Amino acid sequence: MTTNEVPEAKRVDEATDALEDLELLWTALAAEEPLHAALQRLVDAALKVVSGADAVSVTVHSGLKPETAATSHDWAVIVDENQYAAGDGPCLEAARIREPVLIAGEEAFSRWPQFAADAARFGVRAYLSTPLALAGPDTELIGALNVYGFAEDSFDRLDEALLKLVTNTAAATISNASRYVKMRNLAENMRAAMASRAEIEQAKGVLMAVHGITADEAFDRLVSQSQHTNTKLVMVARELLASLRR
């Protein structure tokens, strides 16, 4: 085994540990943890995977302009915002082309002179960004995961591959958890609708029995009361049934 293979093996082990940490996203998101909290977990995982990382942030594209949703260091937010103001940079490019962007030193100054100069004031000389998109039939772009390094040789292609693996895993986890929450909410709404319908049917039956009217006439009475009192139909039915138990 060569000397280079030892640290690389260790880095793969660290990536495996980080991926195991990302499994916690499923439990957290299934419990309806806010997306920004999940993205903060992603930031923490990236810090473990990329040994040369001095800061990590997540850029999201949820509105008219990009914004930083999670970060490991406050100064990274300023670096991100300088990039947004310049209108170009590693995270914006990664999101635009949907491919990882690995760049450092003079090449960064040549490609993004204004942004690179702003970032250099914080000591940043190396950049690694990967797009973050939810998996599915219609891939939904969230934004990009951004890693900043002080040394020009902070990152290499192995870091790029490991970071891409982390973002893909996180995106799949977030997508699956999001679908789970949506299906659970749908089921809960259906149960509530069925319960409401049952109460309305019971109220109709009461009106039919008391007034000797048809089912349609009983329903019309409930609707009329609902409109007159500006009360939901199910609440009218519920109040009627409750009055019988008093």
C-alpha cells in the first residue's frame, strides 16, 4: 500500500460515517423537521467528508434570488452574498450547469475576478461546489452545496466525488421523506374528510327523522344553516348532533 492510499482510505471511511449520519435525515424529516434544519445536517456531513474544508454552506434557489440556508461559519454567508451580488461564482455555476465545480487560485481570479477578490479577503483560495437537486420524475433543483478552503490545494477529485455522493444521498433522503410526509398528510386529510362526511350523514338522518323530509331536503337545510351562519357544513352537523346529547 502506498503512502497516498492510506489517507484516501481514511477519507472514504469518513465519508461512509457521514453517509450514516445522513440516515438521521429520514427520521428527522419524517417528523417534519424544517428543511433548513435538514440542510444544516448536510453542512455538518460535508465538513466530515472534505478534510480540507474550512467552511461549508448551502445555497438555495427558492425565490427570485439565491440565499444561504445553512452554513458552518458566519463569514461564509458573507462570501456567498458577495457571490450573489457579483452574479457568478462556483455555487451559482454548479447550480446552473448541474455539475460539480472545483477550482482554485489564479483560475478562480481569472473566471470570477470580483467574487474571488472578495473571497480572498477572508482567506479563501479554493472552491468546491456541487448541485443539490431533489430526485424524482421532474428533478427539482434546490441549489448547491459549497465548500471553501484557505489553501489552493484544499480539494481534489476524490473530494469532489465524495461530496457528490453525499449530496446525492441527501437529495434522495429528502425526496423520499418529503413524499412520505405528503402521503401521510393526504391520508390524514382523507380520514378527516371521511369523518366529516359521517357526521353530515348522521345530521341528515336526524333531520329526516324529526321533520319527515327527504335526504336532499335535509342536506339543503344543513347547507342553508351553514351559509346563514357562515359556518362550515361539518360544524353545523356537529352542533346539531351535540344538541341531541345535551
